[in-house]
Amino acid sequence: MTTLEFTDSIVVAAPPRKLYAMLSDVTRTGEWSPVCKACWWEEGGGPRVGAHFTGRNEEAERTWETRSTVIAADPDREFAWEVNGGWVRWGYTLEPTDGGTRLTESWEFRPAGIAGFKERFGDDADAQIAKRSEAALHGIPATLAAIKKTAESE
């Protein structure tokens, strides 16, 4: 069975405000994500609910772009977005701890995404969904480690 949700956390020696500023600047995503290599805001966009941005994802066999909508922009607490009108939800939550912040990244492949993948990939949809799930399972810890390294060195 493919896992359609994954969450992991790391403690970062940086205050929530600093991490929120980094994470809500989607143009920096390529600095730490193993798959999403670049993001840019659409005209007038920025880290606020309802804003849109495009992400460019790269894997060995293909490159693709997605359109995302910010669904949570609560400074120092949460930054989250939906991809392709609700196919996938990505997000970060920030919780103050002694000496820093517990940073949690979450990913959820939603029913609209399953339906969209079945339409887009046909008989290969389940394999494609499993591949995205594996990418999240391995990518989230790598992303969190890279964010920690960046935040603690800036």
C-alpha cells in the first residue's frame, strides 16, 4: 500500500521568525529541496493566503512544473500550499523549543490528486503515485536537514 501522507520534524537552532521568513520565500526552495529546483511567485504574489507560485521539479528522467496556491501563511507558526488545485498539500509548521524551533514538514497526496493521476497516467497512475510517495518519504528528511544547515549557518 502506498503511503499518501508523510510528516517529519527536526529541531533547528533558529527562532521561528527566521525559519518562517526562509520558508515563506518560495524563491529559495531550490536551495534545499532534492526535487523542487526553483519556484517563483506569479504577478503580485507573496507569502499570503491565496497567492500563487510555480515550482519547477526535476528528476533524472523528466522535468515538470506545478502551480501552487498558498493556503496558510501564519508568521512564526505555519506556511502551507496546495499543488494543482488541491492534488497535494505541502506545509511547514513551526513550534518554539528551548534553543530553537521544532520544524515539521508534511505532505499529503489527496483524493483529487489520485483522480488526476488516474486521468493523466492511466494504467501507470498507481506506479506514479507510489513514486511521488517515495520521493516525499526520502525527500522530506533531506529537505529538513538542508533547511537546518542553511538556517544555522546564516
